[in-house]
Amino acid sequence: MAKPKLHPVANDLGDNAKTASVTLLNAALADVMDLTNSVRMAHWTVKGPQFAALHALFETFYDQLGEQTDDVAERIVQLGGTPNGTTQQVGSLTRLAPYDATLRAGLDHVKALKDRYAAFAATTRAAVDASAEAGDADTADLLTGLSRVLDKALWMLEAHLEA
């Protein structure tokens, strides 16, 4: 990934920390936007005996992800970066596997979302460590909060899959 161009801001973090964090945050932004769209797809198309519960759960998930998306994008701007948030950018930058748009059965959606949440949670934890190592405690804290949101949703998804 190319080094991001930074715009002048009064934030006193060093340029290396800003560059590292903007890069990490833009990667997370693509993933969180992609995951949000996957959850919306599941919300719109879920079928089966658990429809009502899953439809409501998925709505809760994409509302939570929307809040996280805004925090990530705003932190990028605070550090002098530009969020890579267009549909085209997200599609080309996401690290998540493509979501199967043909899924309908509730537990099929749950399994697919579980895998995506787990993958994103892992890269988010790595980004927490990398931003802390770069000297940006605030970005590490923001990503830690995102990690907690992802882990809680992952737990809820896994609970649906246990026999």
C-alpha cells in the first residue's frame, strides 16, 4: 500500500506515527465498511425459523458497525489523512473474503458472518499493537474499542451455532 499523503494538522504526533496510523486505519475502514455491507445483506435476505431474531440481531450489528466506521474515518482526518471510503476504494482494499450474495438460510448467514467477524477481529488486534508501537495511543485505544465490538458480535454469532 502506498504511503498516505498527510495534510497539515495541529495534532502533535510525529509524522511516522501519523503515517502508520492512517495506513492502519484506512485498512480497518475498508474492512468495517465491507463487513457492514455484508451484515446488511444478511439482514435483508435472511430466511428461516430464526428470521425475526436474526433480522433484529443483524440490524443491531450494522448500527454498531456504523458508529465504529465514523470513528475510524474521523480519526484518519484528525491525523491529517484522507479516508479511503468510496465504494470503489472499499472494494479494492478490503481484506475480507467476498460475501456470498446467494445465502438465505439464517444459520448460513451466521456462519459466513462469524468467519468475517473473526478475520476482522484478528487484523484489528494486530493494528492495536502496531499503532501502539508507532506511538499513537489514541488510535490504539480506538481500535481496542472496535475489537471489543467485534468480539462481542462474534460471541453472539458463535452462540447461534452451538448445538
